[in-house]
Amino acid sequence: MSTEVPMYCCALLGAPESGKTSFAKRHLTGEFVKSYSANKIYQTYLLEFHTSQGDIRYTLWNSNQIDDFDCLHIQCAIIMTDFSCTRTFQRVPVLQTAIHIRYGNIPVALCANKMDLARSNGIAYRLIPDQPKQFEYFEMSVKKNVNCEQPFLWLSRRLLGNDQLEFVAKPAVQPPDIPPAHWKAAFKGLALNQLPPIGDDEW
Ligand SMILES: Nc1nc2c(ncn2[C@@H]2O[C@H](COP(=O)(O)OP(=O)(O)OP(=O)(O)O)[C@@H](O)[C@H]2O)c(=O)[nH]1
Ligand SMILES: [Mg+2]
């Protein structure tokens, strides 16, 4: 059985200050960063999730500029907006179209972050009409840690082609399955005469 972990290249795009870096750091370290420091260049993160179908990894590329991803083989995307700010939704259709033209029918999760704040009026996003299955909308709060895993769960289901897939806790590391005879040989090899002899019935 192959033990290779599937790895996908994911673009994290969206309006400045919508919470992209906070979202990535929430997944990486579990913490919420209150301070704002605008990203000057793109950032990359390696994320790993444990699923009912084995592990899955993402290289997450964070930038406001889709041109930053020109040399990459982007396989899925997250577009981030600010739930409380209509302006941040206005570029969504443009980004969706750009993603579609460059990367084809890849799954795209639109995430309206900051749902802990009041909803903006007149949300202006729309679906690309002929790509509805490639697109899903999520509301989340990185600050309150609400729904932060949902976009990755949906992307993982789409990428691995399994709608029943769930995230699971990382299993505890099991001791290696070594036959008792090997342990006995190993202890003999140590030749530590001061160790008490090991009887057969103890194995
Ligand atoms: N209220 C609230 N604030 C949030 C949330 N997520 C992020 N923020 C705050 O929003 C501000 C901007 O967050 P960033 O993660 O730096 O935004 P960004 O999208 O990476 O911004 P750029 O690097 O400029 O593109 C920070 O002060 C965060 O603390 C949230 O869920 N709720
Ligand atoms: Mg940032």
C-alpha cells in the first residue's frame, strides 16, 4: 500500500485586510494574531490535515495578486472576503474568472471572514454561472475560530473525490510491531549482564 501523502497547491487570494494571514496562522499554530501587518510579498505555508481517508497536505500560497502564482500548478483556491465590508466582495467575480481562465475547473472556496462582526449590506458576490459545482461559499470567523476548517474539508472532499470524507484527530503513534523473538535477540545483543534474565513466559 502506498504511504505517499497527497499534496495540493492552494492559492489564498482576496482583499487586503480580509484575514488571509490570520487564517493561515490559525491553521499553523492555532493562535489568532490581533495586529495587522500587510503582506508585501506572497507567503507560503505547509498545512497537513488528518482525514478518514488518510493524511492530505496543502502548500498554501497567500497573496493579493494572482500574478504571483504564475509559475505554480494551482489545484484549488480560497478567496477571502470580509463579511462586514461590501467592498471586499467586489473583486470576487474577477478573481473567480481569472482562476477559471488560468487553472480551469478547480474547486474554489469563497470565505467571508469576520462573521463575528456585523454583516455588510448588499453583498456583491455572484457565482460563475456554468461552474457552480466548483464553487462553495463559507462564512467564518478566524478570530472566534468558527468554521475555519470548513473550506479545507470541502476542498479535500472535492480533490479526493469523496463526499463522505471527514477530518479526524491525528492517531497516536503506535509502537512498531516487532515479534518477541527480535526483542529477545536485541536484549541479548546488549550483553548487559546486570539485567535480570527474561523468561519465555514474559513475552
Ligand atoms: N474581527 C475580526 N478580525 C479579524 C478576523 N480575522 C482577522 N482579523 C483581523 O483583521 C486584520 C487583518 O488580518 P490579516 O490576516 O493581516 O489580513 P490579510 O488578508 O492577510 O491582509 P493583507 O496581508 O494586507 O492582504 C488583523 O487585524 C486581524 O486581527 C476575524 O475573524 N474577526
Ligand atoms: Mg496578510
